[in-house]
Amino acid sequence: MTQNNLLVFIAILATLTGYAAAIQAQRTPEIEAIDTDGPVTYFIAEGSKKSHYKQTDYELAIWALRAWEKSVDGALQFIPGSETTALLRVYWVPATSGQYGEMWPLSVDGKRGAGVFIRPNIDALGDELAQQAKVDPLFRDTIVYLTCLHELGHALGLSHTTDYADIMYSFGFGGDIPAFFTRYRDQLKSRQDIKRITGLSKSDISRLRSLYSNSTESKTDKN
């Protein structure tokens, strides 16, 4: 390779590296723990028909919040709030091909909050998931619930992992996506089982506790 060719190759590589970094920055916004100086307020919006939202999806979002709350033994407490003041805000939005949900940080009166966007249209996630969801309502609820759980994990400060066992696992690392949801669905006998079977791994819980254990200790010291 001549010197000129080498310089061209380096320039192209630098351009591609910069482009990839920009794409990654778009898909993975800066993540940090939310402000926990007291209870954390949340707001869950109504979804439109265009988003394929169902009234029962509200319950799935609540159960996902409670799963994270329960996992940290009192370090987090979630209470309802208004849309304009809540630190955590959940919205149901129309599908974007292949995307389950997103999280974007918010600043609320100088505090770190988050907007969570869930896409409950399973038809947009590929034929295999769509067909299974049509014949099995609990499979459809599994996908929506686990998506809420994953995106709320980001909202609380957790990044992606490479461990397929975690709810915070990223499909970008590969793996059998239908099986990821099926392993949770297989634990359910009824919809109400979602309330008690959190879907969180030991690693998910440990990582969240590492973020909020200091908050618990500070509250104890003050008392």
C-alpha cells in the first residue's frame, strides 16, 4: 500500500468511525441515576389507536415500575404525578420498524428525569413475534411488559448489557429474540402472574442497587 493510499484509508476509517459514534450516540443517550431526594413521581399517558395501545397496557407499565421499586428494598418509591412535573413519563407511540421502545433524559426543575416511549404495535416487530402475539394475548403482554421494564431500567440509570439473561440485554448483541420473550411467557399461567414474576435477573437487581444503595444510606443517616 502506497503512502497516498494509506492516507486515504485512514481518512475513510476515521469518517466511518465518527459516523458509527454519532449513530451510537443517537441510540444510546447519556444515562445516569435519577434524583431520588424523596419519592419519584411518574406519569403514564393514554395511548392513541394509531399506537395500538390497549387500556390494559397502563397496568403493565405500573407493574414494571413496581418490579424495579421492589428490587431495591425501599431505595426508590414511585408515586403518581402530573405530566408537567413528573420525573418519569411513559408514552405509547406509533411503531418504528424494529424498535420496541426508547428512553430520553429529561430535566425537570433542575432534576434528572426521563421520558420513556413504548411502541406496543407488535405487528411492526416481525412476522414471528406478530403471529405468536395474535394467537396468544399473554405473549403480546409479555413483549409490552418487558419493553416497559427495559426502558424504565434505562430511565433509572442502567445501560445495556451483553448478558442474555438480563432484562437490560441489548438485541444488538444478537441472540434468539423470540426465545428472549418466550422464556418469560412460559412462566405465566395468567396475566396476574406478571405482578409477581418480575423478569429481572440477579445482575439487573445488583446493578440498580449499586446506583441507589447510597440514597438509602443517606436517608437512614438523616433519620
